[in-house]
Amino acid sequence: MDFLDPPPNIIIQPMQPGDVAEVVRVHLASFPGFFLTFLGNDFLSLLYKSIQSDPIGYVLVASCNGQIQGFVAGVAQQSGFYRRLIEKHKWKFAFASAWPVVKKPHIAPKLLMALQKPADVRDAAADACLMSIAVRPEAEGQGIGRQLFAALYREFSAFGVPAICLTTGRDANERANRFYQRLGFELTRCFFTPEGRALNEYVIQDSGTKLIFESRADNGWLH
């Protein structure tokens, strides 16, 4: 799989402890109104730190002149990751989400299902998963999103991952779906969450297929 060189002055590297707050800010700016955004800074900080500290987790950041412009997060093995996440951090996540649940008690069942994710990964098209990718809104259109995925893809390939999957909203989400399709992802199925939200699942095989890059396709999205 071939990739273009990163845009000038862009450095992509693993997230460091001092980057977490900025990664959360990029997430909040990129995904207003999303469920994880509502759970707030503490929950998101714990989530991204947990991914990065896991043996098969990756959080990479794209920086320009010392400022983080975007990030990508993923795990090479979903099943093992979510099991360890719950075993190690379930009470921390419960504490981090306590205030959002107090403000909106009706989200408690959805939060519980999110923390029981291991029950869902059995149906996933691949064990490796692109969990989140986001680019600061003012930095869109520079190819940063594509290069972040390229860096994550190389990490997964080095780990021996044969395929990567992701899920994203099906409806009113054309730009995100088009972005993934241009990267080379193929739609494998559409399914519905218990709340009735339609999701598309995509997968990309590590088969030497060339990624398609178009500058207008660069956007950050959470699935």
C-alpha cells in the first residue's frame, strides 16, 4: 500500500502524556454532539490514555510547529483490548462518567452497553479496529487525515494485522463514508444499534492495495 509524503512541517508520532489534553480538545472540536463528547474531558482523557498504554493500542498525533492538528487511535486486537480495559479501568470510567449520567440519567443504559463492548466484537469484520480519527476543523483539507491513517496502517502492518475495520454512521454522514471509501475501505455490512442508529461497517485488507488520496477527502470523524 502506497502513501504520499506528509504535508510540509507535519510530524506524526505517538501521543505523549503531555499531548492528552490537546487530543481531547481536537476530539471535542471535531465531534460536537457525539455521545463520547458529552461524556466530557475526564472520560475522553482516560479513554485515549488507556488506548495508548495498552500493548496493542496506538494513538498517533500529527503536529505542526508544536501544535497538534489531528490524531488517530486504534487497536490491533479489539477483543483483548476491551477485556483489559474493563478489568483495569472500569471504576475509573464509572467515576469519569458519573457527572454526565447525573445530568442525563437516560444515557446510563447506553454507557453500560459501551462498557460491555466485548460482546459486540465477535461480529466485527476484523479484529483490528480504527477507533477514532480527527483533524482540527481549521486544519482540514491538508491531507492530515490521510497521513494519520497511513501511519496507523503501517503500525498495524508491522504487527501482522491482516485487516482493519471501522464503523461510522450511515445517515447524514456522506463525507465520512466517502473519506473511508477513498482510503480503500470496503463496505461489509449495515446494522442498527439498540437505539436505532444505522451504522456502516467497513474493512480494508492488508493486500498491497494502493490507497486513493484526494485532498478534498481529508476530514476527521469518530465512529
